Amino acid sequence: MTDASREPASPDQGSTYRLVVVNAGISDPSSTKLLADRVAQRVGAVAGEHGHRVAVTVLDLRELLPEMSQAVSSQLFGPKFTAAIEALRQADGIVASAPVYKAGPSGLFDTFFQVLDNDLLIGKPVVLAATAGTARHALVVDEQMRSMFAFLRTLVVPTSLFASTEDWQDRSLGSRIDRAALELVLLMESGFEKKLRGDGWSSYQHEFGSAGGTELGIDLGSDLMKLATGGALPPRKKG
Amino acid sequence: MQFGIFSVSDITRDPTTGVTPSESERIDAIVKIAQKTEEVGMDVFAIGEHHNPPFFSSSPTTLLAYIAATTERLLLTTSTTLITTNDPVRIAEEYAMLQHLAKGRMDLMLGRGNTGPVYPWFGQDIRQSLPLALENYNLLHRLWREDVVDWEGHFRTPLQGFTSTPRPLDDVPPFVWHGSIRTPEIAEQAAYYGDGFFANNIFWPKEHYQRLIAFYRQRFEHYGHGSQKEAIVGLGGQAYIAKNSQDAKREFRPYFNEAPVYGHGPSMEDFTEMTPLTVGSPQEVIDRTLEFREWAGDYQRQLFLMDHAGLPLATVLKQLDLLGEEVIPVLRKETEARRDPETAPAPTHERLVKAKYGEAAPRQVRPNANRGDNVTGTSPYQDTEQEPAFPAL
């Protein structure tokens, strides 16, 4: 189902983009959250230069921890989880930021995205960011996080952000953040996600009630529906 | 409105004593639970079908036939019969046999089964589960309505001149419910044939079922079986009851915490809020159950899950006493007072016979003589128009 209730993001007259920051940092403040906030702040600034506004929603995954066990064990989403899913469903852009533990993004970060509907984030522009205590984890974003977001059919910006301890005193981190922010704004401006949902949504796999409970379209003309109503399956392909 | 019990047939360790019942003990217990269901004034008993431990119910018709023989009013059914891994020919035969022995006091609910490894044990593949279910039911539907069936499909060996025996009691097929919580094709099939639709209504928030029930009702009307209100809907539910709410919570919590499916996950408080589980006084169970019709519409059958998670037999029987004495009578009265007069009555064999024959006598089939070739031929029954082709003497 396409979401017709959303304002079209037209670059001509300026749009308000909904940016959702997903922060898996545990302490407050944490370097993971700091990195995500810097990206969000720069996205707001770049969008402003382009004549747009950005409304930021921050999801601190730590606050979902009490609801995480039931989400994992029983696919039951509590009120905070439900609100987080709704924010992501409406997001025009996402910043997802994780601390690296034991050579991978934290379990909290992975688990959160693993329990979402497969089609919740299709086509959404995403900036991926990670923090670590050592530069030896630098490829975690591209080698581990990017593959999960590829599975989720998101559009991850070309520049991945990674900050280990030494990066915080290096001005080049700031220029990479600027780059990623610009990439995200350009992708949001392109309206790619909305056009995809308008024209190509049915070509992705959906389950009844997926996409955060909005995927309620039923194709009554499918082969299975014909079978359900006393028909036969199409003949098997030979060979 | 029919009220009853449905069981998954799990054999679960009692977390308060550490004791796991033996298969034999649990099978004896389920018979007592079914008999008690009738004794306390409820209408329906349903058993699941599973083919792996820790479940015992691999052979529902055997169990239900035994229960039928030791009860008088109770309607026996399944929750569910696997329409995927069972050969539809065997379902047609076994359930028609049960229907005769139970004198019509039975129906069945079809489900797909979601345990991947079970499928290959029966020569099937879970990836084909949905088309398999749909095709198998199309065949089952014909086997109970046509004396002689020629059939060819994707999954099963073709049939030529096959007669499923015995023919349904009074030549009226058992009523079929289709159980599903998220598959529109199953709801569509139920609507197409004018069958019942059952949402298990346990373990998940009501939104999962609500949409599909609404879709089923629309399609039931679309196919001309009656209005949306006349569609045949059943719901599950889950409760643990004590005279007062605090005792119910205290008694059930250790079982909840260790239960299959939801144990070690949500808290009991969160789970009771998010799903239809009610742990409390009879009044709380009454109030919660009466809410179901507000989102599902008036419906025909309410089943409760009361015997899982390792609850010992004595506790389950006590639960059934409370349910039968303090909950069901009020629910009967209140649902009757609230239900829309347009709502269809719950399906029973007697109603189906009446609908088919009116005041006329139902068909009783008598086979033609055995021709000695062990094949029934084209007209197996004496009341069919074609003359039996006896060999010339």
C-alpha cells in the first residue's frame, strides 16, 4: 500500500523532511549518539541551504530494551516499539548509528532492525554510522551494517561514517559527515522512495499486515487466489 | 453461540513440581478434559494435530471417536487438522468415518502447520504449504460431494473413478472451518465455499485477526452465501480463572513464565494487555470475552485454551468447573441478548441436514454388489441413475 497521506516532497517549494535518528549507544551521552547527532545537525543545515526544513525524531534504542525481549520472543511490540516503527515508516531519511562491540555492530542495533518487517524501510535513504575504541573496526560499517540494510532494500548513502577514538580530534571526520549529510539530502530531494512506493511497491515481497501494519492490499487475481476459489495452478514448466 | 475448549496437545513439564506427564497420562487426561467439557455444560471440544514431541495428538480422529463414544452431546472438532501434510483422501475417509460414529456430532478445522521439518516426513515441502493447502481442500471438498471423482492436480497422485468411503453421514459433508491469522488466500477459500473462518485469537494482538475476519465476511457476501453478518466466524481465547483476580495471577504466573511460545518473553501483565489472555476472576473473563464481538462481529463459536503450559489435570478440571459454572452461563445470556438477529446460528449436523433436505428424508447410500474385482466402477450406489454393470451370468 502506498501512503497517500504524506506531503509530496517537492524541491521547488521547500519540503519538511522527517529524519529519524536511530541511536544504539548505551551511555548518555555516548560517542555513538554524538556522531548521530552531528549527522542530524548537518542534514538539517544542508537541507536548510536547499530551502527545506528537517524535523528530527531520535530513537534511543536503549529505551526499547524492556520491550525487546517480547519483540524477539513473541513478535509482540509494546507501545514504545510501536511508536518507533511508526516513526520509521513515516521517515524520509534515517541516520542509524551503532557502537562496535566484539568486531560487529552491537546486538541491540542488529536485533532492533532484525525484528522489523522486511518491507518497512524499502527505498528509504540511510546514513550508516559506527563508533569504536580502535580504528581496527573501521570496516564494520561497510562489511556488516551495509549488508543488513541492503537486505532491507534501503538506499544507503555512498559515504559510511566511522569514528574511533582518534577520529574525534581529526577534522576529516567533520568533512565526511558533511559529505554523508549532503548525500542524504540529495536522495531525500530526489523523492526516490515515494516514487518507488508509487510505482514499484508491488514488485517487492510483502505479507498481509506487513510494512508496519499498512500492507493490506490483497491481489484477488493471483494464481493462489484462483486456486483458493476452486481453480487449478498453472501447468508446471517442463524441464 | 457454541462454547468449548481447544487443546494444542502439548505435554509440558509442570514448572511448580518439575514433573512431566507421560504420554499415556496426558492422553488419559485429555479424555477426562473432554468429558468434563460436556459435564460442565459446554458444547465443543477441539484437539490439535502434531507429528513431533512434545505433542501427542498425531491421530485426532481416533481420539475424537473414543470421546464421542463416551459423551452424549459434545461436538468434537479439531484445532487444527493439517490440510498440507495429510492426504486429502485420508482426511475425507477418516473424518467421514468419525462423522458416522459420532452421529454427526463433529466438524473439523483445517490449518497448514508451521513446523518445517514435519513436511518432508510426509513427502511435502513447507515452501509449497499454501498452494498445497488450497489444492488439497479443493479436492477434499469434491470428495465429500461427488460419489465418483476424477481428479488431477499438482501435488497428489491423480484419481480416476475414486469413491471416498464411507459417504458423509446423511450425504451431508462435515462442516469445515478454515483457521488462519494472516493468510488472505485461506480466508478467500473459506468465503468461496461458504465455510467457517476461525481465528485462534491467542498469543497475538487482535489486529492480526480483525482485518482477516472483515475480509472473510466481505468475500462470504460476495460469493452469495449470505450477508456479512451471516458469515460463520469462530474465535479462540485463553484464560486462567480464580474466584479473585489476585489468586488467579499468583497461581498462573509460574506456568506463564515457563510456557511454550511466550514464556521467558513478555511479562504476564504486558501479555494480558496485548493479547486476549485473561488471568483473573470470572467477571474479568466475562468482560474480556464480551469485547471480542465488538471487533470481530457476532460470531458462532468461542473456544478457550485452558490446558497448556504444564497445568496439571486437577487444576484444568477445576478451571473447567469455574468456566462452566460462573463464566459460560453469563456469556450465553449476554451474547444472546446482544447479538444481531441477522446472525447465522452455529453450524450443526442437524441444521445442515435440514438446510439440504427440509422435511424430506436424507439420502442413505447402499452400495451395489461387489463385482468381484474390488473396484467400485462408475456407479457405486444403488440410488444413482446409471444401472450397475453386473457381468452377464
